[in-house]
Amino acid sequence: MKKWTAAVLLFGIALPLGSQFVRSPYQAHPHFVWGLTPSFFERHKTHSDAEVVENAIGILTGIGDYCWHEGFHFQLIRILKASVELDPTFGEAYENAAWLLVSYDRKDEALSLLKRYLENNPNRYEPYYELGWFYFHWQKQPEKAIPWLEKAVRFPHPPIIEHTLAHAYERAGRLKDALAVWENKLKRFPDDPIAKRHSERLRELLKKEQ
């Protein structure tokens, strides 16, 4: 009891006896965004497995936010990896960890993580797109990016995802395929200024090549 009282005084937490809520010292940090729902602080007699996982990820997310703002990026990578161990469908954790790994020139590790992302989430566009973006943007290898991006657009996806596929086709010298992507988008979104501009530009390029 004395140790707990000392801890409360150390962190400056006002905690009435019998209180049902507990505050974390991390909440005092100016950049901290708490990653837990209010129910975490309530007294529980039982917890479902889903609740336990959700709250554990919430704790990791909160500490991860602290690490990000303080520049502890290597620790944040570990936290993100731990998060996907708890929830293999947590896409943002894979994506953010891969971005950090690439930023620190750990591309092989990032690629391995993205492939694991795909293994655990094969029925959504995001892991295919992330792998395509890895090759297109980070590796400057549009040819390797294209198969992944082609798979990404087969799933429900935001229309902007097609832009990367069109640019990859163009950088790989496949101008007709790039034009087909932009024209397909124009059929669905006739007023899209980006699709209009690139369609007109590619038509002119193809005319010059004839």
C-alpha cells in the first residue's frame, strides 16, 4: 500500500480512495494522444479476449505515439511489430513500421514485413498496393511494382490507387496501358482533372511515336 501511495505521489496523480478510474503518467506528456477507450479505466470482473487484445493494442499505440514525438523510432518499430502480433489485421501498424524501416535503410526488413502483411490479409487492396509502392517509389523498379498494383485494383479501392498503376506503366514504357488506366477512370469520373490531363498528354506522346 505504501509503494502504491508513493507511486501516486511521484507521478502527481490525484486518485481518491475507491476510485473506479486510473490515470496514466503518460497522459501528462504534451504530445501524448491516449490510445485507450474510457472503458479501460473501469473496474472489470471479466474481459473478453477481444477486449484484452483491443486494450493491449491501445496501450501500445499510446506508448508508440510518445515514442514517435520523442524520436524513439527504433522503439516504435518494435511496438508496431508487437501490435501486429496481437492483431494480424492491423494494417496501419504494418504500413507505418515498413515506412520507418525504409527510412532507416532497412529495406529488406520492410519488404519481409509487407509480405507478411499480405499473407495475413490477402483479400484487401492495401498490402498489394504497399508492395507495389515499395517497388515503384522506394526501389525505383516500376516493372516489379506493376504486378502488385494490378492485383491491388482488383479489390475495392479508392480511385486514386489507380494513379500509381498508371505512372508505373508509363515509367516502364507501357504508354498504351497507362493511357487505358486514365481513360477507364475518365469513364467513371468524367470531370476528373488529373485523368483528363494525363490522358491528353499520353495521346500526344503516342501520336509522336507513330
